[in-house]
Amino acid sequence: MSGFRLFCCLFFLVPILWGACLNAATAGDIEIEVLASFTHDEDAYTQGLLLYDGFLYESTGINGKSTLRRVVPTTGEVVKKIDLDETYFAEGLARVENELYQLTWKSGVAIIYDIETFEEKRQYTYDGEGWGLCYDGTQLVMSDGSSQLDFRDPVTFDILSSVQVTLDGEPQTNLNELECVGDVVLANVWPRDIIVRIDKATGNINGVIDASGLLSYGQRLPEGVLNGIAYRPEKDTYYLTGKNWPKLFEVKLIEDSDTETDTGSDIDTDSDVDTDSDTDMDSDTDSDTDGENIEDDSESCGCHTVGFSKSDLWRFSALI
């Protein structure tokens, strides 16, 4: 690399890194407490994740490697899997009653399966890209990598309404994997190790979760960013993982006010996880799973998450 190109790279990169450090230091108002960690398939390029009836359902991407899976959370065992056609790059995943809806990235196709057999039942088409998907009990919520969330009819897949997602009045783009929880939507933000909590009625982000300490960069591939949220309502906890991550984490969200008022009476913070079966329509649930010991091998720093957009990466790559 010439001296001029090196100067250009530094001139472009340093402000981004500095801004990312500032954002990480000022925006992360929700902390996470790791309750347990479990094995996760490192070959799984996680694009969608949900919990239902004791199993994780996972959509994995990459053309020629895309799959739909049923996984035991506490062991990582894949008990059922189908491979998608190599033309499809699988993306977000949602459950509507006894069906699974799986998005594709650039094919403009949503594939609907029977949740038990994984038999394909029908397809819907849509314009633009498919990124994240979740179901709030009434509508499907879909992201396309922009700052917009679309609310879709699960019967027709038509767009019913849309909302712009903003943080302090500024658009928040790159919304990726989604999880619907009550009146909010949790969204991974590509390619950062953060999750934003969105008021689905207004689009306002009312919380930012810094998950940069879960898995060190030494434990992941370069593209291995956080991407996978599954809510566990009976414990009010979440399963989190990422693309090609070797681990799945069960975590509790700790808000600023919780540090003074929360007694932890609803959450078992030891390594054993006991659950009761619950098939509430508004969320994905699990049952009868046993936890493992927490393995604390993560690293974190104030500027661990770097807020590159895809256009940032393109411009940076053009310099080198």
C-alpha cells in the first residue's frame, strides 16, 4: 500500500472508530447478565432465531449452505434440518401458529413451512431485500436493511403499515434479525454487536444493548457478528448467538433502574435452567431444558463494536 493510500485509509477510518467508541460509551443503556452458555454449531451462519416448545428454530444463510433447523438449546444438537435450494440465501425466521416463515435475502421470496415436518406449504413474494422477521401475535414485522420496519399481514404477506426507526431523531439503518416481545421489537444492528429496542408504534429506539463482551474476536470468524435473538418468556431471558458463533448464551437484560430495584426473584442465576411449557401466541417459548455451567471466556472494551455501514465498508475497500 502506498503512503498516500495509507493516509487516506487512516483519514477515513479513524473518525469512524472514534465515533464508534463514543457511541458504545454513551448509547448502551441496557446491560446483559450472562446466565449460561451452550454449544452452538460453528457452521451455522445464523440469520434467524426463535424459541418454541423447547426447541430453537434457526435459519442459516449463504448460497448453497442455507438451512432451516430445529435445535436443542442446551446441547446444540440439530434434531431436524433441511437444505434450501442453492439459489436462496436464507434470512429471517418467524413462527405464526404452526407454520414457520423464512425470508430470503435477494430472491424476494418468503417460504412457509409446516413447523413439525418442515414441509413447504407455499411461498410469498416481496420487493426489495429480506433481512429480519418476527411475529407479534397479529402482524409480521420485517426489516430490509434500511431504517424501515414493515408490518405485514401473515395471510397475504401484504404490507399493512410501516414505521421509520430512529435513535435520538436520527434514522437507524442496518436493522437485521428481529424478535417481537410485547410492544417492542428487538433488532440486531449489522455489523455491530449491539441490539436496539424499538417501540413498534413510534419507531423510536428506547434502549440499546451492548453485547460486545459475549464473544471475543479471537473466538469468531471475521464475519462472525452478533445475529440471533430468541425470547424465553417464562424466565424473561433471551438466547443470543451470532453468525458462525461456537456458543449460544442465555442472558438477562439489566436496565439502569434494575441495578437498584431488581431482586432477581424471577430469574435463576445458577447454572441449572428449569422451564415450563408455554405456547403463548405472542412469543416463542420453550420447555423442559436443563442448563450448563456458565463459561466466562469473553472479552470486551469500550470500542469493541464498530459502526461500519455497508457503504462505509465499500468505500474503505476501494481505498486499499
